[in-house]
Amino acid sequence: MTARWLTRDDLGAAARSATGLLLVSPDLSSAVPLDPRDHVLTVKALREAGVGERERVVVALAEPAGALWTAAAADAAEAAADVGPRGRMRLHHALTALKATTLVTTPTGAMDFLARLHLEFLLDPLDLGLRNIVLTGEIASRRTMAHLAGEFEARVTEVFGSPFTGGALAWRASEDDPLTPLADDALGLAALTKDDSPDPAAGLAELVVTSAAGDTVLRTGQVARLDGAGIPAPAHTVGDHVLVRGVWLALPRIEKALSKVDGVSGWDLAVSRQGTLDAAVLTVTFARASLVRNPMWKSRILQAVQALTPISINVEIAQDVSEAPAPGTVNDLRGHHLGRDRALIT
């Protein structure tokens, strides 16, 4: 049986015919039927992270991952609650009120929470009594796991989750470890430019998810650097979606939205992580000078972008005018996104 190789774009196109309980991405770029394996493997990941029947778990993840992880935690632990990814003071209150022992969040979410505990709330992280911190949904900055483990005196585990459902696929206990898959043949590596295994000499490989039946292979858009045996954790992304604050941002939807605004000739999306969180800035270029200082046009663009994604994106207007239309570009100052075209990645 020959497997079908699919990308996120294929999942978006199949949304109209998908059946069952669908897990929909925040920007509606994909809709995937819930696979029972998602729940089973996420329960397994929590247990590998040290979550037992006496643990109390708070999940601070965006949807659809938040609901899935909370349901899994309810089966693995004594109690579980989904508080969403926003609001650090609210998160602190939830951890305290629920007497939580385990926090599931993104790497930048955990680091931002820690920074606010120290700098804004003037609280000691140890007072929370967390025993486990589970990180998922993002590419972590260097030394994040070790730093969090030292500050909270907790066990820190990183879980690689499906970029489509958020369900756990693999885990690791240290930044230097490769990923340990949670199921045989569920997670693998593929060449960037062909539907086949990667060439070890290529240096880069895309992580792919194989369906339980083995008839479908999904390209995750996440890329690892081949440096030895096993499956390395992803260090980059590739394709028409960029990972920002644990949410995938669809570049074609930005293009479509801006194409409806008269006078836009080009745009550049800059993503950075200067502090603890990702920041996204969309700089738009106009074809006519009269639009550069027109607040109504900037407001139209801002509203169009806000309708696309829950991610906060700042909009700026380029002062230089360009009459010739140009394709949108991505400037990932984090070094994560390698490009939109897999064939051009070396």
C-alpha cells in the first residue's frame, strides 16, 4: 500500500469533507478528525513526564491542544483544568487555587510566567510547589529546560506534539536528548524535497506523522538538524505556516487578506524573540504615497490581520512607496523559519 503524503494545505482543503469530531486550528487553516491515538499517546506522555494519579494538572495551551491535553490529564492525574494561554496573574491564581503540582504550557509561556513572578509579582516560584513542568507547542530557546528546572526545582519534560491536533507524539527529558517516540512508526523523518527518507548527508530533515493505518503521512512543517542516531527535536520550520507563540500563522491567508486592500504592493512579516515571548510585526508597503500616512488604511489592515489569528501582530507602514507589486516575505529573527519553498532550502 502506497501512503498519501499530505501537507497542512491539504488538510485545509479537506475540511469540507472531514467527518467526526474535528480539531480545528485557530486560524482555520486545517481541520483534522480526532484520532483516539491522540488521547492515548498524550496520557502516555504525561506519565512519562512524572504525572501520576496524585498529581493536579493545570493546562495553559491554545486550542485545540488545550482541550485535548486537559482530557488526557484528567485520565492520568487526580484533577485537571484548562485555563488557556493568556493571563499570567490568572495562571498564578489558578495554580494556587487548584493546588496544582503540574503545569503544561509552551516554553515561552513558562519563561514569561517565571519572569513575571520575579519582576512584577515579586513572588518566589518555589512557593507554588510545582513538581512537574511539561513544555510543548513551540521550539524552545537554548537552556530553557534547565533554567526552569532550577528555578522551580521541578522535573521539566519537553513533548513534541502534532502541529495539527496538539496530541503528544514524542518526548525528551533533556535538551541534549533526541526525541523518544510514544508509538512505533508514528513519528519519522523525511527529505524536504521528496516523499522519501532523508539523506543523512543532507543535514536537514522534516518531521512527519504517519497515521495509525499507515496510509497517510503528514508533513509537520517542522525541521530537525540531523546530528546522529534517533529523531532530533525540531529546530526550524518550513513552508507556508510560521509558528508564533505556539500558534501556526498561515502566510497565504495574510496574502489573501492584504490583496483585498487597495494600494498594498508588498509586505514583510518579522518575528523575533528578544525577551521571553515571540513578537510579530507586519510591515506593509503601499503603491501610492497618499496612503502612507492615511490612518484609515492602516486601520483596515490591522482589522484584517486581527480577523485571521488570535496572535497579536503589530502593523507598521513602510515609509517608502513601491508601485511594483512584490511577494510577501518573512524575516524570522529567531532563526526558526527556513523559507516557504522546501526546494530552496539547503
